[in-house]
Amino acid sequence: MEYDDLTKQILFSLHRKGYYASKHTPVDNVCKRLPKYSCKHIKNKIKNLIKEGLLSPYPTNHGLDVRININRSSEVKKIIKPLEDEMDYFL
């Protein structure tokens, strides 16, 4: 399956900060990390990623938190591999 740039950016942002298993973050924080895109589009993409099973929802008192589904982490790493290679180029 082919993923668009926004989806890759969302997954890379969560991967880079280590949001797997017990660590999670509010959806609003993901919006703040990607100021290039509108929060409305980011929330729609996150909703689609939850439906696909790449992200796991984590309901809290302050709203919805998300984390990468640990069972699909290898698939997520394949998706974001070009972004990781690009970051290594600049380091």
C-alpha cells in the first residue's frame, strides 16, 4: 500500500519520540509537531491510521492519545524508512 507524505510524517514523528507500547501522546501534540499541515487533516489521517491498525488509541480524561501499534511496528518502520535515510544524510 502506498502512503502519502502526511501519513509518513505522522508515523515518523511518533517513531522518533518512541511512542510505542506504554508511551503515548495526545493528538494535539502531533498537530503541534507538524505545523506545515492543518490539524484537521492530521486528525483525519490519525483516524484512518487507527482504522488500519498502525496506530493504537489510548483514551484518557483529557482526550484521545495515540501510540504506534507494537504488533505492526516492523511495517511502520518500512513505511518511514525513506525519511530515516534522509535524516541520516543530514547528520
